Amino acid sequence: MATLSDVARKAVVSKMTVSRVINHPEQVSAELRQLVYKSMKELNYVPNSAAQALVHNRTQVIKLLILEEMDTTEPYYMNLLAGIAIELDQRHYSLQLVTRSSHTIGRCDGLIVTGMRETDYDHIISHLEQPLILFGENKKGYDYVDVDNKKGMQMVTEHILNHGCQKILFYGIEIDEPFMRSRIEGYEETMKMKQLLPQINLMKNSSHIAQFEAEKVLQKNHERIAFVCASDRLGIGVVHAAQRLGLNIPDDVMVTGFDGVFLDRIAQPKLTTIRQPIVEMGKTCAKLLLDKIDQDGMKQGNRIYKPELIIRNSTTT
Amino acid sequence: MATLSDVARKAVVSKMTVSRVINHPEQVSAELRQLVYKSMKELNYVPNSAAQALVHNRTQVIKLLILEEMDTTEPYYMNLLAGIAIELDQRHYSLQLVTRSSHTIGRCDGLIVTGMRETDYDHIISHLEQPLILFGENKKGYDYVDVDNKKGMQMVTEHILNHGCQKILFYGIEIDEPFMRSRIEGYEETMKMKQLLPQINLMKNSSHIAQFEAEKVLQKNHERIAFVCASDRLGIGVVHAAQRLGLNIPDDVMVTGFDGVFLDRIAQPKLTTIRQPIVEMGKTCAKLLLDKIDQDGMKQGNRIYKPELIIRNSTTT
DNA sequence: TTGTAGGCGTTATCAA
DNA sequence: TTGATAACGCCTACAA
């Protein structure tokens, strides 16, 4: 692999001139600049990032801290990761995955944190000195990236109402975190606005639990009913329940999910859902973080994505 | 962050002694060694890997080259990645994700390659000079990690035969790669051994396509029938087909999947499947690769995992 | 067994 | 505008 010196020798200039052409090209005369570019190309020069990291006291490593259990890891994450990785690669950073079990965080230039619970702030997050970006809304003032959860749930609830169903149950995940509270709010407010009674049922994020719960409800129910779910996984469970009882989707039972990553398409019928642009959001996490690092840890604010309603056969024919 | 010099100063020894305690502890007297350990602990010393990388002409970066389309990315990958990441972190390497679209591979110490097609050998793989490990069997002599695909399909086919069903169809993925050929072989040989007619149907790895195909078959069929599928995704499609036609699983129709990552548990009923220990396999990929790097690219051979038959309600009650 | 000198590839600083 | 020098943190080679 060619080094700065190789390029310098070939162009018959000093190493510094080459370095300048790379970092402050405007400080170099056009003539030499062209000469250096030519040599770089010929030698196929790529800067050695270890050396750069050393001078700048950087690691060029970003850690992704996944605080959710591996068990609950949904397809979801792969997309987040893909987004993050694409952006990091472009800016010559690399990635390390850290889970709750890794006891020590180790060296890095910054962190992206996801799957965080309330208690993690004190135990983990507040001890970190590196810049960080959270994936998922929070009320503690940390910079974050998320979709507008409340708006999403409003959209999907209104969609059901517009299709002539007034009995709407909410199936959510039993977890006291902001993203969940926002989704509940979105549902609740929409229902109250129409003078309808919100019915909220929280459970573990498992398709089998959702199925079990929904079967109980459907056995007693005799009118048209809808389940708006806070995840596609719960949505799939409800679909199974309806099918087991021989009910028609969407005529007897309407079902919606949330996420729009993979599972919505696996369901049969496919799920109406709120799609989160996860890959995009991953890229944004990385972008924000790298900018934050470049700006010496300055606050970057939040990035809140507009949710997208994907209408499928679980609510319409 | 503390450096070698800091530790040396604190322990009142030279930098070299500290370096030796880390890399060749046996060359240092017990007395000094303890002193140095103590100082390291007190200063919370962690070696600067950029500096190490620089001296050793390493990058400390491993790339994971994912040649499959993002679209077909299954939950599967997250587990592979998790395994790889755990091992890399322990050995102070970091990771970069590269997809087909990244035009240049860039600097790294080694690669793990997955989702490769026949044509990629010439176009991509053969141009790489870094050590590499493939995830997935191949006949070109590259070191790889995989599950015994043939054995897995034999196990699951025999399982069906033992449960009194002789009409067994194979649903596979329409892709001419070794892993698929092995799974087909496993099915074919088991059937032939019992003098039964193998029936092989290849299609895109999509639950909806599998459902479509299975419905066609089931409409004409009037005996007990089983579908052994080459992925859980196909298996889910067959389950949907049976349900749409009001058939009972497993009494009328038996279904099996392959992979045992996430989707098998989402299905209702849960799928009998061949579980691949993906996290473990990911760790092994990383381990093999790092060893290969340490041994200057020496051939490491293959690691073939025993498949595990997970019996669930899609074949038994 | 321990320490000194030099170098890995890059960049900031200062001098020309 | 350009170049020489020193420094980043660590390790190899050699010397004591």
C-alpha cells in the first residue's frame, strides 16, 4: 500500500504538500496540486486511517449499544444497522456492536444507543463521556432520531374510522417507554376526539400472546371490530386469532401493525401498517453522531421522521 | 486516556517494560510485572489500538461483505452479525459492512463473505488479497463455515416418514448454489432410499409464492401430504395455504422449515424446523478469520455444524 | 532482565 | 506557497 511518502517522492514534493492537497487543497498552488493528484491516482493511494486516528487522538470507531435482549431482536435491527453502516463506511469510520453483557464499553469516538429503558439512563448512559445519539425518543434531553410515533398511531386509527369501524382496540407492548406512551396517546386522542371509548391492552411483544388475547376477545364479540397494534408482530398474532376462529379479514376483523419491516409482508393477508424508514433513520443516526463528533460534542437536536401509512388487505379489500 | 508512558511513569519503569508486560509477560520479573499490573489497573489503561495498528501495519478492521440483496435480508443476518461482532470485540477488531453496491472494498485485515453466488467468485472474490472466510458452503476450496445442509434435510425428511406420511414434496429456493443443492440431495436421497418419488419444486424465497404454489397442489390433493421446505419463510407460506383451504395441520398437511431463526416461532402453528446455530456460526467465522490473519493467511479448513431438528406442532400434535 | 533509539504514516506548527 | 521538524502511542531491534 502506497504511503504519503511514496506519493511525495513520485511527485517530487514534500510529504506536507501531499498532506495539504488532501486536507487543505486551497493552500497549494494549482500546478503542484495537479501533480500530486496524478501521483495519488497512479499509486492508488488511500490514507492510512490508523495513522490519522493516532494524530487526531481518535479511534475511528463508533459503537452501537443494543440494550434490548437478543431474543426480542426483530428484523428491524438489521435495517437500522445497514443504514448506520453505510454512512459510517462513507466517512471512514468502523463499527462495534456492544450489548448489555459486554461489561466495559471500551474506546470509541461516539455511540448510538438503542433499546434503552428508563433505568439505563442512570446505570449506563450518564457514565459515558463520548458523544451519543439515541435511536428512539426520550424525554431526558439526549439527541435522538425517531419516527413520530403519536402521529403514526393517529393516522392508522383514523384510517380505521374512515373505513366504518368504530370499535377499535389498541394492542400495545407492555413497556413504560416514551415511544410506547406516544403511540398510546395517538390512539387515545383520536378515539376521544370522536367520542369513542379507548380500550388499551398491553402485553409482551409476542405474536402468540397477541393471538391468545385476541381470541378471548373475538369469541365474545359479535360486531365488526378492529385491532390497532403497536407492532407488526402483535398484528400477526391478531391475524392468526381471527383465522383460527374462522372470521374474515377485513370484513369481520380489521388489523393494523406498526413498523413496516419485513413482518408486515410475511403476514397473510399482508398488514396495513405504519412504515418506519429504518434504513434512512440509521443513516441519520450516524450522520448526526459524526457531525456531533466533528463539532466537539455540540448538541444536534432531534430528527423526527414522518410516518407513512401503508394500506394493505388487513383493512381493505 | 492513560497511555503506556503514564503507566510507566507511575510504576517507575520504562515504557518498554510496560509494553512487555502486555505482550510478553514472561520476559519480565514477577516483581515489576505486579507493579505494572497495579499501575495499569489504577490508571484504567487500555491500549490505543490505532497506535498498535500503525506499528503492525494492520487496520484492526474486518469487513463483512453481504452479497445478498438487502431486500431478501432475513432476521437471520442479525444473528450472524451478532456472533461476528461479539468475537471481534473480544479481540479488539471492529467491523465494517459492505454490500455489493459499495464499489471499492477499501482497507481491512480480512473479510467474511456471505450470500455469494457462483458468478461472484470471478468478479469479486478472486480479486481480493486479504484473508477471507465464507459463510456458506462452496466447492472452490475457500475456507467456510456452514451447517450440514444435506444432513439437515435428511433428518427432517426422515422425521416426516417416521410420522406416517409418504407423500412428501420439497419446496426449495430457486438458486443454483451449493447449500441449496445439498438440501435437495438430502431430501432426494432419503426419498429414494425408501423407494419414494422425490418431487422438487423450486421458487423464489417468498412466503407468498410458496402459498400460491401450495394452494394449487392442495386443491387437487386428497391424501395426507407433507411439504419439506428449504426455509422457514417458504414454510410459513405453505401453512397459510393449508389454512386458507381449511385443512388441518398436521393431520391433513405437515410442514417443515429450515433455519430456526425467528420465523419458525412466528408461524402458527409453530414450525418444525432445522435450527442453525447462527450466532455460534458467526463467532466461528470471526474466530477462523482472526486466526487466519495471525497465521499469515494460512488455510483454516471448514467448520460444519450439526443441524438440530426442532419438532413443533406443524408435524406433530 | 531492563532500557534506549528509531520508526510505523499522518498532521500541526513554525520557519523559509 | 512550500518544507523541515516534532509529535501521536506503541513495538522491534539492539544495547546494557
